[in-house]
Amino acid sequence: MKRKTIVFSVMGIFLLATSCYAQMVLKSTADDQQTVEVTVYNKNLGLVKDIRRINLPQGQGELRFMDVASHIMPVTVHIESLSFPEGLMVLEQNYEYDLMDQNKLLDKYVGKKVKIINWNLYENKKEKEEVEATLLSNNNGQIYKIDNEIYLGHPGYKVLPQIPENLIANPTLTWLYQNTSNQPHDVKVSYLTDNITWKADYILALDKDDALAALTGWVTLDNQSGATYKDAKLKLVAGEVNRVMEHRQLRKSPRVDVMYEMDAGAPQFVEESFFEYHIYDLKRKTTIKDKQTKQVSLLEAMGVKIKKELVAKGQGNFYFSNYGGRRDLKTPVNVYIKFKNEEENKLGMPLPAGIMRLYKEDSQGSLQFIGEDRIDHTPKDEEVKLKIGEAFDVVVERVQMSYQRPSKSVYETEWEVTIRNHKKEDVVVVLLEPMRGDWRLRSSTHKYKKIDAFTARFDISVPQDGEVKVNYKVAVRTR
């Protein structure tokens, strides 16, 4: 009989120990981090890989993984042990984002006793008054019961005995786990988060002859994800990644003033192809603070060969209407800058989509802004073409000299296009004439090229302070 009592006592101790392990809660913060890697996409999306060394007790327990993004996508969370993969099993996963605030704390204490402290000032003397109250309601104001009387609100500081267990200060991932290893785990947690994105910005500085330029590129990283990534490995993915848009309510971050951190110097990214995208890998670690805008140098190229082009583009409907000799058909002359993204031109790295801003020195050597345009993702060996504005001193005006309609589907018109150059140097104006349907030039005073099925191109040299008239007849057949 005595022996049985000993056996049951041992079993009781074992069950008690097992129960303690089951209830054990371990917290892991950013202080446990070994490394963190952040991959940021153009689509307001980030992939976080957080590796922490955590000493988990053997048996069953709860791990609270803190300091994660507040805009995390919980369904994308993945956890694994890099050191002992077979020793760690996740039984249950939760994401806690019911963050504490004054109202939520008071809600948890409805029906319970709280302390109210009120400081009274009498003749420059502070007197503290403490009151014990029962919080009856926290709906549109507090209602208290004090000494069998009901108070609709009460002055003073409300003091709570402790923080409720089901409220947390920061977003937290929690796992119910089973651990068989007695060694620390290097735990890798990866997840996707919204509200972190990047873009490329470029500066193109032209020389005085508009023949060469200096190109610098910057990466602008905007982190509003709700977490700080200290000494992170940063990778940027350029490309159109498809995402499924779910109908879900996003937790909003408070608006703050962003802080700019500039990392100057030589280009710091290594570029490589990846699937159908391109990855830009920062060669050093960097800290990405929450609610921060950071800029890092992407590229720098000097002596890039460029070409300026003046383009006047007509309208396809010109050839179907009778304008009766109107002389007010003016065509704006757009200014373009073009260059080839190739190694021979001091470039050759795939350029992420972004805004390219152009500058040029004036006669006093002061750099002035002359225009901007957005570029798409541009592979190597492709051309970049930027529309930067309209020419001030070049005028293109057209007059319809004749109009005939031999049949219901055929239109024959004659045009005189006058190009006037008021600049102090000769220019070449590209005259693009879009023509709908089947067309044929019956006559022309200048050579032209058929650059596609519906466009004729004239390259017209115009002397300084001079003008050139281009005459042509065209027949257009509608389909």
C-alpha cells in the first residue's frame, strides 16, 4: 500500500510538470535576432525573413514572437527551425493584433474594482486623493459605483492593477509548439506584409550641347509596415508581380511626418535576373525604420550619349474633313530626349520603372529643371525616350490646300505644312503624319519614311531664323 502511494505521488509530480510546460509562455523580441532580410516589391509588398535564436523548453509551450509588422498578412506566416527541424512542431498559430489603448483597457475592467487618484492643489500644496471604485460601464464615457453611489465620470487618473492577458502592446505572432530538443533553436519566420514599397527616381543632367548627360539613380524606400528592421539585408524586386486582391479590412497606421535618410556614394546594388523579374541586392546591411523614407544610390553614369528630338505629330482626322483654307491648324512641337541603355553608352543595367527628371545649366552655370517623364521597366540594350516639354521657338502650322472626295470611301487632300525656326541654331524637326485606313502619297516636296502601316515620317532641316514649307498630296481609303 505504501508503495502504491509513492507511485501515485511520482505520477502526480509528472502531471504537474507537464501542465507547467503546457502553460509556459516564452516571449521573443527583436533582441533575439540573428539576421533579418527584407525583400521589397513595387506593389506595396514586402517579404520578411526573421531568424532568431530562441531557447525553447522541452515539451509543450507557447511562443510569443514579438516585434513583427503591424500590417502582416497572417496567412503567409511560415515558421521552421534551421538547427533542429525535426525537434520543433507547431500545433497552433495565432496572430494577436488587439492592441491596448485606454478604452480597451477600461473595457476589460468593466465590473471590476479600479483606483482613481486625484491631485488637489490647495495654497500651492499638492494633496493626493485616492478613491476605490467599481467600473460599471465604459460606453460613451465611464460610469462608476463609489460608496453605493453612481458617478457619471470622475476626475483623476484611473489606475489598473495589471494589464489583462488578452491585450498586448505590439502585434505578436503566437505559436503553441511541441519541442523535443534541449538545444537552442535558430527559428526562421517568414511572412508577407503590406505598406512597404519602393520606387526608382533618376536625375539626368544635360551638357550645354545636349549631346552628353550624367545619369544618377536613387532607390526611394517607404516603410509604413509597422516594424523596424535593424541591420537588415535589403533586396528589391523590379517587375509586375501579380497579386490577388482580397476584400479585407486593413489596419491603418497613424499618419506621421516621414524622415529622409540619404545614403550617398557609389552605386551599392548588385543586379541579377530572377524568374521574369530583376533583383537589386544591397551590398551592405541597412536599418529600415518604421515610418521612414530612405534613399539609397542605385547607379551613376557619366558621359551618356543622348539625342534631342523635336517632334510635331499631326492628327489622323485631318484627312477626312474640309477645313476650307483655315490657317490656325497649329501642331505643338514636343521635345524628346533619347538614349540607349547599353554598356557602350556607360549603362547596361536594367532600369526599374520610375520618374526621370532632367536638368541643364543656364548661361550662369546654375542647374535648372527642364522637365520630367516616367519610364517603364527598361531592360539592357533598349532605348529610353523621354518627353520633357514643348519647344518655345519652333512653330508648325498647316493649311489644307485642296479637298476632294472621289468616292464614298476615298478622300484626297493636299497639305502645306510650314515650319518656322526662331532659334539661333539650325534644327531638325520630325514631322509625324498619322493616316487612318489605306493611304498613299501621290506627291511630296520632301522625302519621307513609312514607319508603320499608318504613319509617314518627314525629317525636316530648318535653318536658324528660317522656315521650310512641306507640301504633299495624299489619298486615304477607309476600310
